[in-house]
Amino acid sequence: MEERCFVAEGPSERLDHWLRRTLPGLSRRLAHTLIAEGSVRLDGRRARKGSLVHPGMHVTVPGVLALAPNPALPLAVLHEDAWRIAVDKPGGMPSHPLDPRARDTVVNALLARYPETGPLAGGLVHRLDTGTSGVLVAARSAAVWTSLREAFRAHAVRKRYLALARGVAPERLHVDLPLCHDPADRRRMTPARPGRRSWPAKSTIERLATDGAVSLVRITMRTGVTHQIRVHLAHLGHPVLNDRLYGGPPAALPPGRHALHAAELVLPADGERPACIIRSPLPPELAALVPRAPG
């Protein structure tokens, strides 16, 4: 494997911090993995966990940052124009590789079909949790990527989801519940706590059907906080089916696949780019769980 060598500059710092500062595409997880594998060398010697990088040191790292296209990965295209691509992400497929060596993510498929997205790491302008299915949008140029990212940050993109949740969900309810990282488990989000950094999170929940044990709900997201819908529904006592992280009851779904689907995305008009409504039907594995009794 091709290697890259750097001469360290600036103040002394821990190797994992130096790697992530010098190589912006590197995740924390991959930095720690490379060090543990012995793939990183300091002045020719294998680096250890906690090693310090001092000015003038030669740091050798493997050339693992180029994301690999995967033309064999199946991925349905919902919309394509000169500026944007929308795909139908299956539940269980990661949006983006945490490790550049991974090949089975949406980004790997996009790179194979739309090579112009390569400099944009696949062009994704937002993410879906691995266990969530549905509409995922990518940009075909840097200018469009910047514009779409701004639209998401300004909450100008309308996002609607469908979920299968435990029990009889409210007929209609607006939830305004800020969220923060769970200090006991960094994988989770939790309702905001005093003294911790939090983010506004607003959802409108509508019950579409229920049989008393399970409800089909539609959620309109007014914001875009990590795990927002999953936390809001769990907080109300109606966790998403098969969402083990937030207490969802088991369902006939593969491990890691929860009953949440990004069903509709409305992109605003922007200059020459017209407004665009993109919809994805509920996939068969979730349609099979929809309660048949009217709500």
C-alpha cells in the first residue's frame, strides 16, 4: 500500500489529534485503528497509543484516504438533474464510510455512477442513520453542495418521515424538545440537561394508523438533530420498532434496521434550480409491519 510521509510542524500534540488535524478526512475511529494496527510510524518506528508528535518528526501513514467507487452496489435513483441526485438508501446501508477502506456505503455507489462527486466525497449534503431508509440527496458540484448545505442549515428543506412506533401514538402533537449528547453513552442523544451543550429539536408527529400495539406515524422535522425522531418518539413512550438503542421493541427486521423511513424531501428553489419534491415509498420490510386497523 502506498504510504505518505509528513514532517510535523507546530506545537507538540498527541498522535491521534495530529492525524485528524493533518488529514481532515480521517475519523477518530480510523485514527485509533491505524495506530493500534501499527500502520503509523514516527521517525521510522511504530507509533504507540498516546505517542506525542514533536516538531520536525517524520510521520508515515498509509495511503487510505481515497474512497473507493463500488459499481456493483445496488442503489435506486429517485431523482437526477444537472445539479442534484437523490437516491433511495436501503435500511442497513451506511450513508458514508467511517473508514475510507469501506466499500458498501451510499458514497461508494455514488462515486461509481457520478465520478464528478469525487472531490465532494460523494457529494452527500446530509446523512441518514445506517438503520434508516429513504431519500438521500447529493450535489454534483461544489457550488450546489454549498447551497444545499446552507438550505439544510436554514431549515429551508422540508423533511417528512414515516415510522412504526410502539403503542397508540398521539393523533397529532408538536414536540419542541432540545437534545444533547448522553454523557453516559456517546452513541446516544438525550433530552437537554442543564450545563450541557444542546441543540433545538422540533418535530410534528401525526398518527396515520394504529391497531393498539403499533402505530404508523408521519413526522415532519423542523430541525435536523442527530437521532431527533428516535429520541422524541422514545421520550413520548412510543419508541421506533427494533430501535434497540432507544428501547424500541423487537420486530421482524434485520439487526440494526429500525422502522424509520425518510419518505419525502422538498428542496427549495435556488436561482436556476427549481424546487424539487422527492418521495420514496415505504419499503416492503416496513410495509409488512403497518397496522391494518384504522387509527
